[in-house]
Amino acid sequence: MKLGIVGLPNVGKSTLFNAITSTGNAQAANYPFCTIEPNAGTVAVPDPRLDKLAEVWQTAKKTPATVEFVDIAGLVKGAAQGAGLGNRFLGHIRECDALVHVVRCFDDDNIVHIVEDVNKPERVDPIRDIDAVDLELILSDLEQVNNRLARQQKAAKTGNKAAAAEAAVLSALAAHLEAEKPARTFAFDEADEAQALLRRELGLLSAKPVIYACNVGEDDLLGGLEGNPYYPAVAARAAAEGAAAMPICARTEADLAGAGEAEKRAFLAEMGITATGLENLITASYTLLGLISFLTDGKKECRAWTIRRGTRAPQAAGKIHSDFERGFIRAQVIAYSDLAAAGFDYAAVKAKGLQRTEGKEYVVNDGDVIEFLFNV
């Protein structure tokens, strides 16, 4: 999974990227476009279930699922026409599975806030800021949709019924985008195979799932956001468009970045926080993208595997190796919760009949501990 970190300049993107990836790869400075080329960092997905299995087995190797974060340079108004080197940055966004849109939700006169003109600082207004970035993605999509629409309209004139049907969808989509609405709120008919294929082929920027990471001040985080006037507006915006919103303090994450695990947990407890921003961000991204994890265990290796919710057993096996899917026979499945309830006594789990034999139609659940049997 690749998550692109986007937003206006100087909203805390690079600070957040450096903190959650525990790197200093991205330059964080109080001026626009200090990031030009994208910075990438891969982080392990925290999973206490995997940690426990590795402890039980005293495994030689523990392999968590991973997420790649990409810090993309700040977009400004006019990016779709190339402002601020925008076309290059839009291309980097296209490669991501989802977007983490960092929105500034704090006031600080010492940090310049840029929306359009780098020489003209503006007041903080998260909804306007979201609109500014969204519009650039929409305009880029609109150009692509109109180009394809012109080709399909031309083909439709020859009597091509498939082209005519696609042209009708594209025309409605173009009108939707022209109204400055992102493609993620357009009503594609997912049950229609042609429309589902069209959506995948277009790869629209404004159709990508979004998590609004509301960069708040440390006092806001400690105070439960009661005094923050910005976060509720962003949360309402996210709910209206099927996106996600979460508060995060880039400065706090930066303070935590160099700490050991025990020190980090003590710091969080002192602040009255149960999870780091990274943990909350990964949880939100899994939920938004409909992802779950299943586990494989043993003395040689304990590993977490990421799949889409609703994946059947053979396709889950294929995440491990294509031969597992091709020669799938059955899956031996234990729910992690059953294993934990039995004190991780595998013999007791089997004696109680809690290890199930599942076939090709079995839909894998989050936390399933699975052994696949196959023959090729």
C-alpha cells in the first residue's frame, strides 16, 4: 500500500513524513517548495497479534505488513496548469493508492501560510485550503475525461454502442467535475462491469480515497480539541464526501520519532493519548481502503499479510505465492481470538475443534491464523 502525503506548502507534510517514517529524508523548512522530488519511506504496520505469535514461537523471523509513505511537494492554486511545478507533483499523486491530505488546523504567526501566491501569506482556513488542492486534482481529471469523451463521441457516431454508452458516463462525469466536485463523489455504477473498468482505466486523482490529517497544535491534542475551531469543519467535510478525518500533531510525532518504545508509551500516557499518530493513520487507511490482515506462524517465521476485506482463501494464499493459489487444496484456520483465549495452547485449540478446515469459498477474516495446503 502506498499513501501519498499531500497538501499546501508549509502545512507540516514533511515534518509529519519524517516523524512517521523515522527518517530525516524530507527537508522541513518554513518556505514553500522546500520539497521538490518526492521522498519515500516504508514503515511496519503495528500489530500486537503478530508480536505475540512471534513471542510464543520464539521465531527466527518476524515480518510485519508494511505501508509506503510518499511525501509529495506542496500544491498551490494553478498546479493543474503547471504552477509551482504542479504537473510533476500531480504525476507523483497518480502512483498512490490513497492520499493523506495534511490540513493546517492551528494558528502560528511565525509559519507562513501559502495558498496561491508564494509572496502573499494568507490566514488559516482549512476548508478553503482543501478546496484549493481538490480543485487542482479535479482540473487535471477534467482534462483527461474530456479527451477520452471526445474520442468516444467520435466512435459513437460510427454506431459503436459501447462507445456511446461510455460517452454518456463520461459526459455526466465531466459535468460533475466542472461543478468542482471530486470524482470520489461521482455515482459510478460499480455493478456495471464497463463502468468499473472505466473507473480503473481513468485512474482519476480526485477519485482516490482521502484521509484528512488535521495538523493541530499540542495544546489542542491535550485539550481534546475542544478549543480548536478548525477540526470540526474538516471532520464534517470528510463525512459528507465519504473520506476520513483524524487529528494529528506533527510536532508531537516529531518529538516521539527518536524515542524507544517504552519511552514513547510513557510519553503518550503522560499526555493521555493511547496511540501514536502513525498507528491511528494506518488504522484509518486500512478502514478506508477496506483492508485486513491474516497471519501465518511457525518457528521459522511469523508474518502478517494484507488483503482486501472479502478475499477468499485461494486468493489470500496467492499473496504468499502464486503456486499456493494455483494448487490450493484447503486452509487450516484458527481465529486469533480463539488462540488467545486458549492461552496460545495449540493442542487445546485443536482438541476443542477450534482449528477449522476451510475450502475455496471461505472468506478470510481479519486476524485469521492460517496454514495453507496446496499441490502443484
